[in-house]
Amino acid sequence: MRFQHASEIWRDFPELVPGVVRAEGITEDAPVGRALAKYHAIAESRLALSTEGEIPEIQAWRRAFSRMGHKPTQYRCASESLLRRFRKEKSLPRIHPLIDLCNAVSLAFAIPVGVFDVSEISGDLEVRRAAGDEKYVTFSGETEHPAAGEVIFADEAGKAHSRRWTNRQSGASAVSGSTSDVLIITEAMHGSAPEDVRRLTAALTDELSALWSATAPSCAVLSRTSPRFVC
């Protein structure tokens, strides 16, 4: 399969820096507690200095949401939502070891991290603007249709695997107990994004190798001149 951003996304958001990790052999019994504590501590130290809305990584996504026509305090990118909840509750609910790990890394870097079950993706996956007829399945099982022009993660069957770009992931490709093959995507737009996304993808690759010995993770940082990840 291939993952890429449509040319219009690169045109409209030239500061975008995506990172991609593909891993197989995921199970729901990995001992991620120590890793979670490490990344949660980093997030705590950042939030001790400023609120999530003052963090450059989050501010960049707020500007992007405004450019998409969304009120940024109504529709927040995934990392801001996580940071907001973590600041208020001092913890996050445990869901699945891989989701817990990716949420913790997202907290520490303040960058959205999406995890997709590859078995639920039909063909290639592309970040593009919606035509308006794509189907998005909520976590409660309801079906929605993204508005025409909305930025989504779309596969070749017309399934939308996210809404409002990094705002809300679909339940259709969410990680479950039977998931073994995943695509992990992170995207940033702030000034130091090229270096930070490289550090984030390297950190995830190291954690995946350490915690899931069956995995053989591959990763890449994409750009406008090298926009495609093939795996």
C-alpha cells in the first residue's frame, strides 16, 4: 500500500512535515508502563511551563485549522485534545498498549499521532479534500459524510479514516485486540517540525522494536519533493 498527501495539501500547507511508521506483529499484551511514565513525565514538564494552547506545535495546528475554516478551539487537533485532558486529569485512560504508547508520545512531542489498522484500509491511503460522498464511521458505529472540501484520510473504497484532518479518527480502522499490522502517521507544521518529526518517528520505531519483538518497523519522513511512503 501507499500513503501520501494530495498535491493540493502540499500547496495549501507547504510547512507540513509528515512522518510514517509501518509495523507488524502488534499484540495487546506488551508491557508499556515504563515507556508511558517516561513520556508522561515529559508532557508534565512542558505543561508546567505553559498551557497546551501556548505550545508552538499546537499553535501551528490552530493556525492550520483556521485556514481550513474551522474554529480552532471548537475543533482541536488530536494532540491538543490529549494534552488538554492530561492537564486536567493528570492521566489518560488505558485503551490498548500501542494506542497508549502513541498517545504518550503524542503528549510528549505535542504532535498528532494517528494509528490505523492496515487490515481495515482498502488500497492506498491519501490525505486529501473530501468530495462529500465518502463514508466515515464513528466509534459508536454511526455513519457520517464529511463535507465537500474537508481534509480527510481517504482510502480507495471511499472510506474516510479521519475527519477534519487530525481532529477525529474513524472507528473503522481503530486498533483493536485483533490488530497486528498498523500504519502510524504523525504530522506537524511548526518551525522545528523537520527535526521533531524525525525524533518522534525514531522514538516510536525504537519503542516498537523493544516492546513488540515480532515487529519489523519501517519509517520515513515525507516532504513535498518526496511525498509518498510505500510499504
